[in-house]
Amino acid sequence: MKKLISTLSLCALLACAAPAMADEDLVPGEGAINLNTATVEELMSIPDANITREMAEAMVKMAREKPFVMAEDLLKVPGLDNKTLEAINPVEEQNSLWYDPDNAEMTLAPSKC
């Protein structure tokens, strides 16, 4: 009986601690921009992405209607192409897409097409 109680206590402790530990891993780096809550100016400021005002305004409007969850969702933005997507190199975290300058040097995997 003591073994069962000990096991259940340990499981309860791990269940409570796991979400807190997971949240720390999900926080993008300093200076990261949540692409679903970003302003037009923030989106236009992403280096090397060459996001025009029209593209940024469309992104803001689309994100309000249906938030971006996967990188491919951004390709629905008029004028946003693969080159722009590679420059943004979005990170999927916290059920959202982020531009993370710490991740900007990495490139997306090549297309299977």
C-alpha cells in the first residue's frame, strides 16, 4: 500500500511539474515576434524578408481572422513567396508562429516537390 501511495504521489508531482518545464522550452528568444499579434511595422522590420506594407496589412488581417499555426499558412498571404518565407523562417511555438532572430540563420528544409 505504501508503494502504491508513493507511486501515485510521484506521478502527481511529475504531472504538475511537466507543464511548467514545457513552457520554458516553448518561449522564443528575446526579440522574437509573434506573427499572429505583430503590428504592420513589426512585420515590415523583419530583416531580409522584404515584407511590403500591403503584405504586412494582409498578414495582420488574416491572423485576426484565423491565426497562423504552420509555416505553410503564411503562403496564403498575397505576395508572400518561398523566398520571404525562408527569410522569416517561422518557428512553431505555443500554437502560434514566431519570427525569432536567434533562429534566423537556420533555413527551412528543402521542398519535397
